[in-house]
Amino acid sequence: MFFDIHSNRLHYRQINAEDWPFYLALRHDEQVMQFVADRLPEATIRREKFEVRLPEWRKGSTHWLCLVIMEKSNTTPLGLTGFIDRGEGIAEVGFMLATSAQGQGFGAESLRDISQFALRELGYRKLVATVTAGNEASRKTLLKVGFQQEGTLRKNYFLGGEWRDDWLLGLLADEFHAELARD
């Protein structure tokens, strides 16, 4: 499937085998991963996290659509974004930015782009996101794009040797479309 997703500053392409060094660097960056996952052996990351994202994605696929975020003026990856179909017209979104790309608005811009693609082009009725409690940067990014916090799952995710709460956020297609119409 061809993806023509872009905004004023950004464009996207599906992850491929040549992206392994960038993917591994993200997974080994403690600042990026502090609220995402504990460090895993390189072979496990490659087999269980990276290679499962490489097959061509189509709506209804059971694996993540994983897109590399790049500035239009540059081919250097800034981060990753994407979503996975959770059934019933719902997709779960996720994003990770390289440390050097954080704090420049790329997170919100890429989330807005991927949300528009999922809701408008693919017809999902709702997007959801799970954020480990304490990850205020990701929570604020989601809220900026129009997601609403729908709840908290207490002591739901084991990270860093302890059970952590998860914040659940959601965005309905009709709310997103109404927000776009106001812009």
C-alpha cells in the first residue's frame, strides 16, 4: 500500500530493513525509552519488535503500521509513528521521537498527520493511546491534538522493576473532523 502522508514540514514512509540502525538507536536511548519499555537484548529487539513491523501494511493487518518521520528537506529519520488495528473501527496510535527531535513540535504534527490519515482516509471511528503515567510530554502531545484522557489503569504496566499506572486517551473521528473544520 502506498502512503502519501505529509504536512508542511514532514513526510513519512513505511519502515524497512535499512532502518534497523535507527530503530535500534531509539530502543537503546534511555531518554526515549524511559516510559516505553525496559532494555532488551539486541536479538530480541530485532526479532520481536523490528522485523514484525516490516511486512507491507494494509487496513486489517494484525501488525503495526510503522512509519518513519522525516522532514521534507532531509532524509534523516526524526522518529517513528503509526498505529495498529484493534478491531471495531478502533486503532491504537503510538509515536517515538529521537532525543534530538524532541521539543520542536514534530510529535504533535506527526500525530495530527497520522490521525487524519487513520480517521479520514481509512475510516477508523476512534483512535486510542496508552501512556505510562508520568510521561507528561506524550500526554500533552496527545491532548494538544484533541485526544481526551478517558481513564487510568492502576498498576497496569511493569516497567523499571515496578508496576506503573497507564493513562488511557481517546479521540473520536467526529470530534477530530469538527476540530479540523474550525482550523
